[in-house]
Amino acid sequence: MDTSPQVLLLPGWQNSGPDHWQSRWEATHGYVRVEQHDWMHPLRGDWITRLEEVVLAQSAPCVLVAHSLGCLLVAAWAACSRNTHRVQGALLVAPGDAEREELRPVLHSWSPVVLQALPFASALAGSHNDPYCSLERAKAFAHAWGARWHDCGHAGHINADSQLGDWPAGQALLQTLISHKEPHHGH
């Protein structure tokens, strides 16, 4: 029996396009994208329900790979799911800050951001010049969620515009979470 975890990709608002590292990982490694019913008008409750369905459908433990709004999804899902034991870890990349003035109108159901420790191992990769989340806020998210902070320097929103290609540094971070076997109990 294959006990390697299933990697679930959690894109953010508007999904991840073909040049995004998440899409490249999906094509190269066969990871599973969690498809949302509405990428343009994301409702937190709908997205949480969809993630729960996909996690429950997996036969092996999962590792979540979230980008932008997907990071807030992981935190919100973990706060209400009874199935967090099915998740081995989470790679959280460039969390979007739904509480920023310019994002509130579109992401109204995502505020307040859930700020409680995740019940599984996690790493948060943040950038100094992310237009959707300040460096201080990204570090505060990492601290609140109990995630190991990974500084990506000046990498923008760590998306296709950042021209990371297959983003090998991100893949290396993911591999540390996949090989991480011992249980995590937060801070």
C-alpha cells in the first residue's frame, strides 16, 4: 500500500493560471488541484465545504499546498473540521490579507482572518514586496498558525508574475513537509 501523502493544491482567488508554479507542479508531479465552484466570488463557507469533501475523499494522508487566499482557507478549514488528522502538513505561500481595505469588498466573507494554531506541521513562505500582504502581516500569520517562516526575499506575490518557473525552492520546502512524520501539536 502506498502511504505517501496526496498533495492537494489550493489556489487562491481567481485560481492559478498555466504559468503559476501550482499549475506546473500539477502537470509535472500529478498533484491534485482542489477545484472551487466559484473562483471569482470566493465564499469562505463554500470553499471550506469543498476542501472538506476533497480531504475526506483521499485514501492517504494529505499535504496541503496553498497560495494566497488558499492559505486563509487552510486556517479557516482547520478551525472547524473534525478531519484535520488526515492532513500531515501544509505549505502556505504568500497569504493574501483579506482584511486589507482594497480586498474587503471582494473577500468580505473571509474577514476576520482565522488566527489560531494549525493542528499539523506547516511552513509559510512570504515575500517582502507582496502587494496583497505586508511582510509584517505575513510573519504575524506564520506566528499565529504555528508555521515555520520561510523568507522568499523580494518575490512579489510568489506567483506566475514572480517568474519562478517550477519554483524548486518551494518544492524543497514541500518535500520537508512530506518527509515530516512525527505528529505536530502546535505551540
